[in-house]
Amino acid sequence: MSATHQPARKLVRTKRAIASEFIGTAMLLATVVGSGIMGERLAGGNVAVALLANTLATGAALVALIATFGPRSGAHFNPLVTLTEVALKRLGWATAGAYLAAQILGAIAGVVAAHYMFDLPMLMESAHVRTGPHQWLSETVASFGLLTVILNVAKTRPDFVPVAVGSYITAAYWFTASTSFANPAVTTVRSLTDTFSGIRPVDVPGFVLAQLVGAALAFALFTWFETDCSEQLPY
């Protein structure tokens, strides 16, 4: 390949990666919101059954979507992952900014699609209360766990990342009080659905801040794991 063709090929790959982030995040939100609507409608008022339906659909979709788009973009679908890749100097700010925009726009598209499929208004302000220190700690724990799984499994078993992430989110739906949003784009856009998976707009900043704290802790742990401590050992 000639040197003059390399920038063009790189641009094409970047565009495809951005498109993958948009489509993958849209499908993720369509799954989260759509399965929440379906689960609530069919559960007959049983919130546990509705949550179980929402959980299984989301976990399964994550496995499929990460396996599908991972080779194209890394399948971030999450600003926490994108920002962590920037902090690790694996991704430049220009591409990261495009990823973040694609994730937000994709998330909105996913919510609109879910609402349309279930004959609801395209966008609705959520009235679902999710706030307080217990919820915030839950989001910190959920985000810390998610980033820890992603960073470490990607290093040791990259082929296993889709299953690891899908499994972790499936579990975190149930062991955290917040049902593990663990994603600022998902959190922000779920304020636009007044359905089972929604969150009040006023509650979004607290969740996002907690998620950033969790991601920062995961990044610190990973970099500590990666530090060569051989010179510090007495043997």
C-alpha cells in the first residue's frame, strides 16, 4: 500500500468505528428500554419478573453487540470506557470526542426506536426517582466493577470480553441498589423515557459523578496492577 493511501484508509476505518459506536449504543438502549417496557407489561405488576426480563435481555444483547462491533471500534458503547482508553493513551482525543458524540446520539436513537416499537411518544421526561447515597454508592461499585472486568479481561483474555461484560452486567443488575447503569450515556438518555428503565433528569448528575469515581478507581487499580514492582521487592 502506498503512503498516500494510508491516511484515506485510516479515515475510512475511523468512520466505520464511529458508525459502530452509534449503532451498537443504539441497539443497547433499544434493548434496555424495550425489554423494560415489555417486561413491565407482561409481568402483571411483579417488579422482580420485570427486572429479570430486563436483566436477561440486556446481558444477552451486550454479549452479542460486543462480539459484533468489538473488531470495528472496540465496542465501547460507554463514555467511561472511551475516557479510560484516552487515559491509557490508547485513543486520541479527536477520535474519543467522535466516539462520545456517537454514543450519546446512538443512545437517543435507541430510546426513540424502543418507544416507537411500543407505540409510545418518541421522547418522555422520566419521573422515576433514583437518588441518594445508597444509589450513588451502587453506581460507584457497578462502574468500578465493570471497568475492572473490561480492563483486565481485555488484557488476559480478549476473546472472552463479550461474555465477561454481559455476565457482569447481568449480575450487577441484581447486586446493586441502582440496577447498575454504569454508563453516563445510558444514564443521561434514560432520563428521556418515562418507563421501567427511566431516571429523573435531576437524578442524572449524581449517577454520572458516581460512575466517574468508580471508573477512576478501576483505572487506578489497573495501573497499579500493571506497575513493575520488582525493584521494590527485597528478594
